[in-house]
Amino acid sequence: MVVRCATLTDVEELNLLYQHFFTHNASQQPAYYKVAIESGRYPKYVIESPQEELFVAVENEKPVGFIHVSEDKTPPFDCYVPHRFAVGVDLYIVPDCRKRGIGTKLIDTAKQWAKG
């Protein structure tokens, strides 16, 4: 298994993973999430954004998970020491691949990106 930055060629398979992700979220918190069909617009937006990254875990040439991280910064108020930080937006691993360290590897990769 390898973790790498997602590219536009991954969008079609990421759409499928996101649809599973949306379905899972909707089953867990139906008051806040609904099942949605991912058109590719969202992963494409993240891949092309200079303040965000989408990392994909690939096994046997097939994406089996992802993490979306975004750069943010403190609000411009006197009570804050200005700084930037990373936010984990989405994390998903296909059910058959869970409990194998893929999520840990994705999070570690996101942490390295945040330090970058």
C-alpha cells in the first residue's frame, strides 16, 4: 500500500469512495448528512486548490482510502498569536481495508504535509 497525492486521473475512483463516505455519514448522522452523488467537482476542487491536499491510499493500483487536509489560519483578533494550521476535513477507508494501518499512514502523511 502506498499513500500519494491524488491527481485528476484519480477523480473517477475518488467519486466512488466519496459516495461510500457520504452514505456512511448519512447512516450515522442523518440529521446532518444525506446520501449524495459525487460528480467529481469536489475532489477536483481539492486537488487543484493550493491550500488543500487530497492524499489517496492505493493498493494493487486501486484507491482504498483518502484524507483531505486544508490549511487554515487564526482569525485577525488581538487575542491570537497569528499562525497557520492544518485541518483534517475528510478521512475514509473502504471497510474491507480497515484495521490495517491505512488510516494511520494517511494521518501521518497529512501531518508531514502540514509541517511542509
